[in-house]
Amino acid sequence: MQTQPTSAKPTNANNGVNVEALLGAREALTQAPEAARFKWRASSEWLNGTHGRTTIDKFFGLGEEQQHRVSFQFDTDHPQIFASEDNGATPVEMVLVGLAGCLTAGIAAVAQNRNIQLRSVKATLEAGMDIQGILGIDSDVRNGFDGIKVHYDIDADASADDIASVVAQSQKRSAVFDIITNPTDVTVTVA
Amino acid sequence: MRTVPRKTSRPRTGIADVVVVGAGHSGLAMSHRLNELAIRHVVLERGDVAHSWRTERWDSLRLLTPNWMSCLPGAEYDGPDPDGFMNMDEIIDFISAYAEKNQAPVHTGTTVLGVEPHTSGYTITTDRGDWQARAVVLASGACNEASVPACAQDVPDSVFQITSKDYKSPAQLPDGGALVVGASATGLQLAQEIHASGRPVTLAVGEHVRMPRRYRGRDVQWWMLASGLLDQCIDDVDDPVRVRRLPSPQLIGSPEHATLDLNALTAMGIRLAGRLAGIRNGKAQFSGSLRNVCSLADLKMRRMLNTFDDWATTSGVLDNGAPAVELEPTRIGNGVPLGLDLGSGEIRTIVWATGYRPDYSWLKVPVLDRKGQLQHDGGVVAPGLYALGLPFLRRRKSSFMHGAGDDVRDLSNHLLTYLDQCAARPASQVAFASSA
């Protein structure tokens, strides 16, 4: 049962999201589902110790090779309490970067589509992890997070329920939320 | 329950203006209308009238709509309990009596094997001879096959599997725990009765539609009808594809008018898990999205109840009615399971309450999309080919018994125009192939 949010909203919200383009893409890709098949890519190189650098540059989509406007680099490392040099965020923190980025982008898009003007969207994320798992101390403890808590503080021209609804819809449509909450088949090969 | 006598004396094959496939409530409602319009037609039915209700429903099922809503063109409920909910025998009797009263030209025991375009309409092949018709109405139902996810093949052999289509009662199941997959009306009803039978239930919950049975002293179906929600047209919704795929709302028709939601199930000891994401090495994996799907459903329910409140205020209909109440959000405890070892013996049964789909394997007309879904515009499938009784075919109420009347009226008017055009043209110009 879908009933649209009812609270009064401005008629010209602008969150900087081109919803018409997104809806147009949705329409076009419904007609040409092959073009909807994307491949996201990263290449990484070990530097020293636990310090590595990952480069994001090209991807595939809409039936052809695509390229970011510029190439992006991300350093990952571990903090000094792990006897590392702390040259970058830990890889597990990069997962939180991905989740926050994805959910927040979704909130902006959904709010735009529902004509809700956002003034401020702030999120804090916290993931629990028992490192007995990765250290091999207790095989009953998983390596990864035992849970993620995301808290949003949102200032917008909408009721509390309508804001909650935007956040819920963003989770429903989020790729990273899906990647984290559902299993994904991973193939690792070595040359 | 009543059995309509088989009309074996009727000709087994022949020519008709219209062939209606299926003698459920939709097909019979169309037949009633075609009788009014004096259009020559037959209704082909693989079993007896109301076949699916006789053979493909579980024993305890009752309609989700109160009796006073159980109406078809020219027939209304006139029994002693307008606020009650029909059980299977009562539904079968209601539909059978309707067929008898209308003297519907039903050919029972006649399975349609193929429908294909013909120079002047369609050829309908059955196991009891062929028919030629100008037009065909597909009223064969939306629930012919149980939809089961591909991961069902990864379930260990030690676990008994059954779909909601084959499920009748808990007595069919081995003792021990059961995993019910799906949180529509079906999933919740089966979870409740299986758990009550002493088989501890885990319920895998994906996106769902929550609503209370009663709100402010009225049945929720009354609110949906009175406020205009059930009459909402497919052209007026933002995402027709999505609304046509919505699971049935979490409702049960019980003499107690009880609300059946996830809170009611957890209160009786049923364990909730997220959507079944897959099965790997004998282990069921559940999505970590349970909280969000519940919060989506809670928010949508609140929005719907708010629209009822607004409507009640505007229309003044409930000036002395019960006040608006806030329903408790869905309770999700800590320790929601993310995995379950299906080989441990804890789970002895998996019940797939993962929806249904129509079977159009016999439809030899190019009207299915790449996912096998029937393409249609408000039930108009192709020249002279119509569909009835599918979810949100034309209106939100389209798949309900009380929704058949309006759809039948609209589509029969279209059909009448089509037949008039056929009559005015040489036969060769009305073939499907030349007009498509």
C-alpha cells in the first residue's frame, strides 16, 4: 500500500539532484536492460606494511567504457595501536565511508523526488567488531562487523514521519546497504 | 460444499463470440455481463466452478474482506453475518450459486491447452475439442503457480519443503521447527497456525504491507473502500509495476476480527529473521534489512491511517467515531538471526509463502514481456484479448471479488466495440497478426 507523504512541502525543492535525469535513465534502461549492466573497478597496490593505495579510475556502463572526471586515490592502513603507521583509514572504515556516502546520496535523491528541501543531513556511523575474529583467538567470532548503527540528523522541510520515510526509502534503494546486509559471491584469483 | 453439475450435454467444440477462460468469480462476472449484452459465449473451466478455491487453498483460510463486501454483478451477500469472513466452503458455495443463478455457460472439466491467433480471432484448443472465438477473456487467476526462489534447490534433503499452494494444514508437516518464508497475509497466517501446532516457527520477513484489522471502530477494508483507496485507478499511481507486485496486506479474516501483524507473532513466540537472502552449504542466510523493511511498513501504514483520518475529518463521516490511535511500531529484538543451519535438525520444514504467478504457458500470443509477465493496458491485452482478476489490473480492488464488477463493465464495453468493429469488417482484417 503506497500512499504519498501528505505534509505541506515547498513546490520547488532543490537538493542539487537532477531527478528528471535519473527518472529518464530509469525509463531508458527499462527499455534497454543490457545497458544497465555496470562494472565497478578498483586497482590497488601494496606500499609497505599494512599501507596500501587503491585507485579508482575507469568503470563500465551504458554499454561502453567510462571514466571518472579525475582519478581518485585512497590510502588504507591501520592505526598505530596495531603497530602500523596509520597512513589512512582502515579498510573496515572505508566500508562505513561507502555506506554513509550511499545512504546520504539516496536521501538527497529521494527527498528531491518527493519535493522535500533538505537543509542539513548529518550522519554518524558506528560499527561493532570483536577483533578476536581476525586475530584467530576465537573461531566462533566472525571477522567482520557484529552490527552497524547509523544515526541521521536531518533538517528539512518535512514532518518527522516523512523524513523517516525518506531515510527508509534510501536504505531500500541503496547498493551498499544491500551489499552489507546480503551475501555476495566473491571470487579471488591469483596470477 | 456444492458441486455444479457438469454440462456434458453441451457441444464440446464450436464457435462463440467470446471464450472466457476460467470459472472463478472474474470469469463468471464477465459471463453475467455477456449474458446481459446477449453476446454468445462459453466459459471454459479445467475443474469445477471455483476450482482454485476448492483445490489450491489451505483449510483455515477465510477471505480478507468482510462478507458485506463479497458482491458480484447482480449478487450480494445476504447471509446472517455481514461483518464475518467467508471460509472456503462458503466462498465455493457463493461462487457456485452465482454460476447457477446466472445459468452461466460453463464447460467444466475442460482444460485450455492453447490460445492462438486465427484469421478472425482466436483458436482455443482444449482437451475436449477446439473453439473459435472473436475474443478471449483470460480469467484464469493470478495464483496458478507458487513462486519459489531459486535457492530452494539448495535446501538439504533432510528438510521437508512445501509451498503455500500445496499447504493445507500443519498435519502435513513433520514435527519440529519450521521456517516460513514470506510475510504477506499468507506467510503470517501459516506461521501463526504452524507455530500454534507446536512447531516452533522462524519467519523470514522481506518487504511487506502492514495494516490493522480494525481502525477506529471499523474494518480496515471499510476504510479503504469508503475513503476511495480501493477505487484508485492504475493511471493514478506513480509506479504501476510496483503496486502490481505488492504482497497481500498482513490480514486475517477471523471471527475475532483479530489483527495479525509481526508484533502479534512475536508475542506468541515466533522468531523473526530478515529476508531469505540465500542458502549456502546448507545454511540459510538472512538479510540484515529486517529493521528497515519493518520501518518502511510501519511508516506506510501510518501514512495510510493518516489519509483515513484526513478523509474522516473532511467528510465528517466519523464525527462520533472512535478516536485515532497510534499503533505500536514493529518490535525487533536484539539477536535477529542472520543465518540458520538447515542441517542441524532445528528446522524440519520450509514453507514457501513467496507468492504466486499466473500460468500463461498455453497462451500462444506474443503478449508476455521478457520476464514472462502479461503486458496489458488495464486488462486490454491485444485486439480481442482481455485479462481479468489480476492485481491492480485497472484499480486497486481489481483482484478482489467486489472489484470484478467495475472491471467487467469497462472491459465488456471495450469488447462490445471490438465485436462491432469485427462485424463491420471483412474477417481478414481483424486477425491479431495484421492489427498488432
